[in-house]
Amino acid sequence: MNGTADTTLVRAGTFAVLGADGGVSGRRGTSPDGLFHRDARHLSRWTLIVDGASPAVLVPSDGGTAGLCVLTPPGTRDEPAAYSVFREQAVDTGVLTERLRLVNNRPAPVSAVLSVTADADFADQFELRSDKRRYAKADALRTASTHTDGVTFSYRRGEWLSRTAVCSSPAPAAVRPVDAQGTAHRLDWHLELPAHGSAELLLTVTAYAHGAPAPALTGSPAEAVAGHAADTSAFVDAPLPMPPDAPEGLAAACARGLSDLAALRVPATGPDGEHVRVPAAGIPWFLTLFGRDSLFTSLFALPYRPELAEGTLRALAATQGTEYDTGRGEQPGRIVHEIRHGELAHFRQVPYGRYYGSVDATPLFLVLLHGYTEATGDRTLAARLEHQARAAVAWMFRDGGLDDSGYLVYSPDPQGLVNQNWKDSEGAICFLDGTQAEGPIAVAEAQGYAYDALLRTARLARSLWDDAPYAKRLEGAAADLRVRFLRDFWMPGPDFPALALDGRGRQVDSLASDAGHLLWSGILDERHAQRVGRRLLEPDFFSGWAIRTLASGQPGYHPLSYHRGTSWPHDNAVILLGLARCGLADEARTVALGLLEASAHHGHRLPEVMAGYSRAQHPRPVPYPHSCSPQAWAAATPLAVLTALREADQLPDPGVGP
């Protein structure tokens, strides 16, 4: 495959990662390529050959809504190629379409011989990751069958059946297996190009995923792009209330973020079976509903695109826990962490089909429900979801730990997530010496979310559900939690909150960015909040681009550790909103400008995560090698920047309507 840069096409829960020439090599690991639908790779090889050789890339595929590249057969300066190949690709739900247009560069007719080699390995996304885990599939069978206009690949394992159909117009002259061992097939065409004329092929790759409706028929890439534009124009183009002195790059970052959020919306189902769309977490690993990610994304976008919040609330209400299932962490009232549709989840070889291993999605659900009601004036959704909201509150007291320990806690899940807050990698909740805390663990930021959720739900109970006694109970519990938190979490020596309490009640004494979330939730009083806010802008925390997850200089710090030294835009967005809430306007502007300058180095698209190196060490933000892109809460971060700057400058609320 020519070129090294990939391009990503995404729409409605389907995405394709393609090479610079529009091809797919079938690689695995941290950056797999292919066509992906419902957690499986439906196209693992897609290689174009013209006149017996790989074409050279004149213009690499540019991504976005459609992939467009220009290729040419081998030639020389004195003997240039007889024709050029214009390759146009687009995705829709379960479909990749491709238009190959060959343009004759000569004043006489020429012949062209084209071949496309295709294959589908149907690999589950959990198999493709680079953690070297293997999953037993003794009865799995992959087959391929040819037909007049192409080839169909099939994968069967017990009751599980998935297919990928490759069709062409005009039909290929021949379709033949590449070898006797695998399922890869080669499709051949012989095309005649008139003098200065052209010829076209239209290829369609359709993914028929197990348990999913058959994808709708799709025309050319241009038609798919037009449909995408019609679907997203209102979402992307509706104006934003930019401040008159908006910093450079803010408008561009918001525009790029809205475009990514539009593409990352995936279909889901509400509590009455209604169809909704929600922001999926990110590509390549998380194009699905994630409780925490979808909630934060919706919170950041709430003042400007409240429809994201409405869809997220409905989808999470529909998947709220109703029973006890230790295999996937389900408990009555608990909000789901992750939904998966793939083969390994279906056979419960991974617990993530419907996985509830999150300590914070449940209080954040309540925060968003009240926030949506307040921002839009729409009281019907909070009335409709009263039962789910009360169940979420009940979970926080009963199974979440507020009744027993006084805090929201989680115990490490040996089959799932060891840590169940947003820093969910193994080892992320560490003492100053770098050792992982043992559970049950009470992380600091989750207590702030619980405090905010109790107060916000009390307001709903008092103003909407006509239940003053319930509201009074929640307000009393919130007040007690606030007093208890400062007593147990504040570390007098460093004058800073502990990252967590471990199962023995000891303070997990790392200095971590989680403390900044406490400003946003309001659990700290003004004096302590301002001390935290100013401390986060010291050089060991603030890299010049963003606040690090762990302050540098500590034994556990590593600038390339996923949660122990990198910088996450969404983490900074929460902190930024907290700084603005506490009146730390100068600190808020400093963080905002750092994020915007970082986004400018990434084409105004903030990555999921950046390395923790400071500007003094390198003049550009250093990428984290395994970062998702696009990623939803990073895409929504510029909207949070806009909100924080408006609040810091005390500009009027944008006035979102229902």
C-alpha cells in the first residue's frame, strides 16, 4: 500500500480506516485498518492493482466525510502514465461505497486492467487490540462464495452469523480465490478508455452484522456524502454565541468539534423503544454508547446542542440496571458503562456486552438530567424519567456505598475494569510511591459528582415531582457528604485533596487532576476550591498545553502513561468549568488558551490524550501514541472552553430553548 497516513471515514456507527491510497492491509494492534461495523472488522483486505502493479499516490486520501485520492499506474518523466485513477470512497450505516474513475490522458484509446483483492476476517475489536489476549473459537468457520457481480464472505460460529458482500457495477470479468488456504478473492476488470475519455466502476461493500437489520441500499459515494450533509447540516451549522474577543482558534476548534460529534453519533433505543442518537466515545475502539463518555460529551455540548443530552439520557435510561449480575456488574438503578454488539460479548468471552463497571456514570446521569431540564426548560423528560432517576439515587445509597461507607466506592473487577472511575487503567489510582490502591476505593471526583447529583435531584423532586420530603432527605445527605469529604480527603501537608481513599480508609496521596473536578461539582467550599485551582496551574501540573493527570516529579509520574502523567482535554474541560465557577478567571483563560493552541497543532481537532511533556521540553504538543481520533469528549471540549470563557467574562447565557 502506498503512503503511510491513514484516513478515517465515519457515519452512524460504521467507520473505515483506509490508507493513503484508499486500501486496507489487514493490520492489527494499536491502529488496525478496515471496515468496522458493530464491533467487528467486515473488510480486512482491500488492495487495488492497475496494469499489474500498485499505483502511485499523487494525492492521498483526505478523509472527512469522503475519502478522495488520485492514483496513477507506473510511469516515467519521459513516458508518463496512460491514465489516472480517481478514487472516491464514503461510508454509511454498514456500507462502504467506492467509485473508481479512470481518465485517459492520451489522444488515443487505451486499455486498462484492474484488480481488487478483498477479504473479511470478521475479527472482533477486542481481538485486534495489542494486548496479546487470545479467545477460543474452536467451531468458527469462514467461507467465501462468488456470484456474478462479486463475492460474499461469511463467518459462522454456532448461532452467530455475519456476512460481507462485495458487489460491482459493471460486473467483474473474473472472480477467483487468491489461494487455497484463505478466503481472499481477486476481482478483475478489463476496461477500454476512449481518447481523452473515461470509464467508471462502482463498488459496494455491505456488512451484514449478526442481530442487526440489513443495511439500507446505498448509491454512489457522492450520494452517501449528500445524505450525510443533509443529516448533519443543522447540527454543525447552527451558530454559536462567540464572545466578541474570542481567542484565536476557538471558532475553528468548535467547528471541528461539532463536525466530529455529528459523525460520531450512533443509533440507540430509548425506554419506550424509540430511536435516538447518542455520541459514541471514539474511534477506533469505542464507537458505541459509553455511559461516562456520552454523559460528559453531552454536558459540554448542552448549552449549544441539547439534543445530544436528550438522546443520551433516553438511551441510558433504557439500559439502566434492573437486576444483579456479577458477571457484568449490573445492579438495580446502576447506569451502564459500555454497550457492545460483537461476537466476544455475545458469547460472554468479554463482559462488555452490557457492562456496568462504572462508579460515576450513575451520578453523572442525574447531573445531566437536571442540567438538561434547566438549560432547555423542557420538563417532560425529567417527568418521564422520574422512576429511573429515583432508581439511580437508590443505587448510590444501596450498592454505590453511600449508606455503608459514606462514599461512592467500587471494588476492582478482575474480569473487567480494575479501576472504575474515568482513570480506568490498571495502576491509575496510585499512592505517591506509585503502588495501586486496593479496594473498595472511593475516588475523589466521584464524591463530588454524588454531591452535585443529590442537590440537583432534590431540585427536580421539589419543583417537578412534588416530593418535598424526598428533596429534604437528599439535601441533608449532600450536606453531610460535603462535611465528611473535606474531613477525610483533605491532606494538610500538600494542602490538596487526596486522589482517593483505599479500602482501609487511607488517603491515596498522589497529587492528581481529579481534584480539579471538585471545583466543577461544588463539593469544596470557596476557600479550598481556590487553593486547588491555583495549585493546578503550577508547572508540575500545567504543561503549557494542559493540566497533567498526575503532577510531574512524583514517583508514579510518566509523561506517556495513559492516566499517570498525560493530559486529557476532557479532564481539562471539567477543570476549566470549575475554575470559571470559582471565579478564577485568569487561571481559566490560561488553561483555555493552552488547549486552543494545542488544537491548532492538530488541525483544530483536540486528540483524546496528549503526552505530558512541557512546552519547555518540546515546542509542539507531543502525541500520545494510542490516542483515539476523533473522540467525543475531546471533540466537545472546545464547547466547554466556550462556556467557561463566557462565564469567566460574565457574558449572558446563550439561552437554549426546548
